[in-house]
Amino acid sequence: MTQESELQLETTANGVLGSLALTIAPGTKAAARDRALDGALARPLADAAAKLSVVLAAAPSTFAFQQPGKDDRGRTRFLVSGRVEGDRLVPARP
């Protein structure tokens, strides 16, 4: 399954915040969707964590929260959010 994605991610003093648009075929199982999210987010989140001098506390896919609707290219939209807790970057629910 070929994935087309667009990621915007900002590092703040308290964590990360951004958005991701990812092509996910209809009927895709949750495990396959999570693997696609992991692939799209692993490197950018690791870079953001390093910039904040913390480590990721969870799989990259757990930082992504699906948003209603699709973008103008038909891709599934996700909010990407994490906060610093001690020396870890943890997913932050919107």
C-alpha cells in the first residue's frame, strides 16, 4: 500500500503540535493504519524529541488523533500532539 502524506509539526517548549494528512484506503485495518502512521511520524517525532532533550514514551502512531472529514485531496486528517513529562514525550489528547 503506497502512502501519500503531508506533515506539519512544530516543536514548542512543552511538546509538539501539528497535523498530518495521510492517504489511507477504505477498509484498511487499524493495525495497517497504525503502521502507516508509525512510518510517517517516527523520524519527525524522534527529531522533535531530541530537540527537546527527551525520549518518546510511546509508539509514534499514538501521537496521532483522527479528525473528522478528509482534506481537499481525499486524505485522512490527523492532529499530532505530544507533551513533555519529565524526560519523556507522551501523547497528548486534544
